[in-house]
Amino acid sequence: MSGTSTTIHNAQVQLLATLVNNVALGFIGAGFIVPAVNGQPSWFAPIWVGCGVGLHYVARLILRRLR
């Protein structure tokens, strides 16, 4: 595989991992910010945070595809 092709592949992998990680940050933010704005704890906040942490882990797994 040529160097240019490897560079393109790595850039695409990094962009995908960044996308997934940004979505994870949104989930984690929703888990903390929405209850804070409402002024009361929410039963679904831990679910949002858990999904965000899971997506963050998926982003880390995606980065293992770097060449």
C-alpha cells in the first residue's frame, strides 16, 4: 500500500473516531446539563452518561484501525 493511501486511510479513521467521540460528548453533556437546568435529578441521566462512556470506548476502538 502506498504512503498516500495509508495517510488517507488514517485521516478517515481519525475523522470517524472524532465524530463518534463528539456524539459521546453530547450524550455525557446531556446527562449532566439537562438535570442541572431543570434543577432536579433525572432518572435517565445515568443512562445518557453510560451511553456516552460506551461511545467514547467505541471511538478508542476505532483508533486501533490506524496503520
